[in-house]
Amino acid sequence: MARVQLVNIAKRYSGDVLAVNDFNLDVADKEFVVFVGPSGCGKTTTLRMIAGLEDITDGDLFIGDRRVNDVAPKDRDIAMVFQNYALYPHMTVYQNMAFGLKLRKMPKTDIDKRVRDAAQILDIVHLLDRKPKALSGGQRQRVALGRAIVREPKVFLMDEPLSNLDAKLRVQMRAEIRKLHQRIQTTVIYVTHDQTEAMTMGDRIVVMKDGLIQQVATPQEVYTNPTNLFVAGFIGSPAMNFLRGELVEEAAVLRFRAADVDIRIPEGRYPALRQAGVVGKAVVLGVRPEDLHNDELFLSTYPEAEIELSVEVVENMGPEIYVHSSVGGQNMVARVPARYDLRPGSRAKLALDMNKVHIFDGETEAAIPHHIAEAIASR
Amino acid sequence: MSREWWHQPLHYWSQALGFHYRIQHVSAAIDPLFTTVGGWWQQGDHWCITLDAHYIACLSGFAEDGQLLRDALSYTLHLAAGQAAGKATEKGSDLWAYWVCERCGQWGQQPTADLVPLLSNADELRAAWQGQGEGPKQGPIASLFTPARPQGHFVWLHWARREGEGVALAVPDGALRTVVEAYQPNTWLGPVVAPSGYQSALLWWPLVADLAELPQQLDELLGVLEADAMVFAQATFGKAVVQGAEWAQALLTTVLAWQQRVWLDTPPRVWGFGQRPGLQLLQALPKSVLESFLEGALEDSQTTGCGDWPEEWRTTLTGLLAANLNVSEAARLLYLHRNTLMNRIERIRERTGYDIRHFEDAAMLWLVSAITRQLGVDRERAKP
């Protein structure tokens, strides 16, 4: 049983620097949870509090059914994997993997079995006699994983383990870690600043900023229903486009207005917007790059959701192009099929998919739910 | 009093520093100016030291600019003379404290409470000094007493001593030593008295060709300590020791590097003395000067220092400095909308009078925050 519960956890450093505040999370047994956020958001501090490498200022931490706030790190039954691999340069791969068990005075035969089993899982049996210097970055990271696996811990804590790898290897290793998780069926808490890693690896994502949880949900939920402007902008690449403007009401019709932009809001969203009290106020309209369309069908379906852009840069990604442009002085990126011939300096008409447009309160930056039911649920 | 009392200290020092010496009897009484035991003067190419009213030692091959060493040797001779006369029983290790205090004095600083105990790791030093017991076999302390002097760096390793609810979470030195020695053999010099709330050990790290590699190596060491000893440790290092005469400075700068961390907003876990030279200047300033600076800098503002700043000011200043004062880049780094950041900058300007988009103002507020932190720590220390 390796459920991990964080109840009202806070971390305050001297000088009253609040690194983590009111952190509540229940990680289920065998779940793969990813903490993601910009540097300094408190994700690593939280992980280290779980490990016992940092004191918890307030709150309760449970691993399984046991409160572990005051349990020494070595007795918490966890294993950590770090960005810098943390291998012993003078030892072979075998010795590196065995060392932690030797420190715990485990019998040699047991150590040997565990090391060889882990090496098998990670496909590094042929590397066991090599020293770290003779390994590639990816191989070193596997050894670091192996060293954690041999402990057979209740919980794996991984702190940006792929950040030192090049982009190609990172893609490969993230799939391998995912496979590894499916195979060893252990709870994993994984920290990254890379939203792509978070989206592709986590059963659930915890988005953090300034020491506070912004949203906890599945990757899909975070992507499609971000709770605020920060989450919306942080998750997704290219990032969501934001247009700052005002929500006005004219003849019982709600419209979003900004410089060179006048968009009619679908009626289905009126109740939630009225309830949020943002009519007549500043709002931010968010639209993902893939929800901007330039095909005729779309333009004719949403004639009142059309904007005219000045194309500035076109990035060819193969099957699609990223069109960097601006409207009324605000930047926009659209992701459209490569068959459209859009060139820098030209003007283009695009329509917003109004079913997928997000509206945020201009002051609180909180997302206004699409429907009343969601608004009630989100309270 | 035995005439031989100076042989042992002189012998040790000559072995450690590679100089030769000749004891010379002076028939006429030495000029009163030089009669103090341990007084120095130059005679041609040689440095001479007074042993007593009738004997001097002339040293050859002794560094001309070794004021600290000369002072230290004087101090040693004082001790030895006192011991020979049955007057003093001071610890040999006080020599280290003396060295460091001397250097602190030159820099206009008082040695802190952290520093003297570190240097009073008495038993090992005294044993080596008196030629008794095992003594240190390797590392800088031993090398003071042997001709073979290794080159390298002192590393001061700290790990938090924590007391839980009825549970002592102090980590035994042995566990750390095993991991440290597994990572880099023959580096562990031994535990030393630590600053409050910490446990400490002193390491001797082999000289690295490129100083930039040292933080990286130490960061890896801290990584294995976390992975295998499950201990969060931090390390500081000072200047390298390439020649024996550089030790005092190396040890002192290692200790000062730990103190430098207080000046930093978010100190990294590995910190070297020379990593931000400006801090050396701040460290050298007396408290009264710092207080006066703070008073002047905040004269027209509504703040008394970073202690009353909202958290977002701290991140705003840090972010803007990290972005070389480029507001758009800082907004990107801080994941803020540019307008939000501009609002924050404006609020800081309203309350402090400093517009941190300009270098001078940003630097001023950085100094204010660093100095407030430092003075805050001093105040904590001063509490009974």
C-alpha cells in the first residue's frame, strides 16, 4: 500500500519565504503523478518534503497509513532519482546499483539478485562492468533508475530525471519510464518543468505556481478545461493565445470586443458568464492555436467569430504550419494545415472555434466555466 | 627553561613549508626592538625570528609575502615557549583560530561564533602537533607536519540536524563518511563543530584543473548523499591550496563562503567563495556601515527592508535581474503577463522610490534585500 497523502502542507524558509502553501493532494497507490510548473514554484520543495530531505513547516504527510513528518528519510521506504544521475565515478554500474543495499547491510546473494533483475528490466546487463564515464547520458540515467529500483521502495520520487538528456533521448526515456511504471506497479511522483513531459507521462498532473496548486487533473482535463489563465498559458505548445478585451452586452447579445476584434459569444455560455459577473468588464479570451481555422466551412459557420490577422512569420512544421501574426497589437499563433499558402506580410481571415474558446475574468484570471453546472461544480 | 624548546615547532614548520633554518647565537644582546619572542626582521635575503635574548633563527626559502605565516609561526613559538616554561597549555589548534582571526582582523571583521569552533578541532590537531597518537595521515592538516603537501580545496559540508517530535533525526557522521569516501576516496578530514542547526564535516578535495568543475563535482556528491545516505547536505569551498602557504586563506575562504550564502536570495546548495566577488566586498563592511547604508537607501521610502516586502516583490526583483532588466523576458521567466509585471514594478516604485527597470535602482534594491537579510541574521544571532 503506497498511497501518499499531503494534508495542508506548507514550507516556510527563514525570512518568511513561503515556498509551498496549503498543499493538499491524495496520490493513489500505483498512481503516476506529475508536479509541473515554472522554476521556483515549489514543486521540488514539495517532493523533497515527501522524501524527508526538507522539513515540513505545517501540515501532515502520510505514506501508506503512517504519518511520516518525523520519520527519518531512510525509514520512509522511498527512492529518489535526480537530474544529475548521482553516480559514483569510481564504481562500476553493478557496484553503483548495489551500494545503497550494501549500506543497508543486505546479504550479498540478495543484492546480486536484485541488481541483476533490475539490470534486466532496464536492459543494461551488458553495462554492469562499466564505469559511469564509459556510459552515455541515457545509459547513466538508466543506472540511476536501476539504483532506485533495486531498493524496491513503496514510492519513487523523480526530480527532473530527464532534464540532462538531449531532446531525442528525452522522448525515448519518457516512454521507457512510463513502461517501467506499468511493469513495476509502484507509486511515482515525478517533478518536471516541461509541460510536454507532464502531459505525456502523468496519470494526473499537479500544476503549481508560487507555491500553490493551480489545478490537479488528468492531462486531458488540464488541457481542455484549465482553471485559470496561468494553467491555460503554461500547458500546451504553442501556448494558448490570449486576447485582452471587454465583454459587452448589446441588445441582449454578448460580444467580446478588443482592438480590431468583435466576436459574438454563443448563447449557451451566457448564464455562466452572467453568474460570474463579468458582463461589462475586462476579460481575457483564450483560444488554442489549433482552434483557429481558415477553411471556408469554418468561416461560413462562425461568421461572427472571425478575426483578420497580419501574418508576420510562418513556421513550416511539415504537415502543418504555425502562423505567427497579430491583431490589434496582440500576438496570435495559429496552427493550420500546411496546404494553406499563408505568407509573411499578407493578411488572413481566421475563425475561432467558439465551442472551444476560453473566457477568463480579467481581474482574478480565473476561468469562467462553459456552463452553469460546471460553475457550481467548480465552487 | 630548556634551550631546545624551539626545535620541535621550527622543525614542523620547515617540513610543512619547505624552508631551511639555522639557529644562530648572538653574542651581544639583541637590539631591544627585536627582543620579543617571535619578532621578525629581514637580514639580507633571509627572514630572522627572535627565539630569546641570545638566539635567533634565520630562515631561507621562506615566502617574502607570508605575513600570515610569519604571524602564525610567531604564535607557535609563543605557545612552545610558554609550554616549555610551564606557563601555558593552550591547544595547538588555536593556531588555526589565530590565523583566521588575524585574517578577519585584516578584513575588518570579527570572527563569528561559527568560525572559531570549526578551527578548534582540537584533538586531532593537538595530537599531530605534539607528535602523539595516530594523528591525521592525509589531507591538509597532516601535510602541515609532513614534507608532502597535497594540493586541493577545503570543502565544508553541512547537513541539517533536525529534532522531530520526540525523534532525533541527527544523521551519524559514519553514514556520510561512507558515502563521501565511496564517491571520492581519501577526502574525509573529519567532523567539525557546526553552525547552529547543522552537523558539519571538513573535506579535502583534490585540486581541479578548471575551477568550474568543482561545483559540478560537489553537486554530484550531494546527489549521492541524497540518494544513498538520504541526507540533504550543502557544501561550500574556498580558494585552492597550491602551496602550503595558502592554507589559511583556503580554510578561511571556505568558512566565509558559508557566511556569504546569507546574502543570497536563494543560495544554491554548492557555493564557492569566489563565485560572486561583490559579496567579498559586502562581507568586509562593518555592521555600522551596512546599517547606515540601509538607512540612507530607504530614507524616502515606505519600507524598512526586504523583511516587510510582499513575496511578489522578491520574485519580481529576482526575475528582472535574471532577465537583465528586460521586462518582457522577465515576464516570460516569471510566467506573468507583461502588464501584470509592469503593475508590480510600479507598485515597488511607489513604495520605495526605486524604478527597478533601471540598473542603478535595481542594484540598490538588491543591496537593500541582501543587507536586510544579513542584518536579520546578525540580530537572530545576538538573541540570548
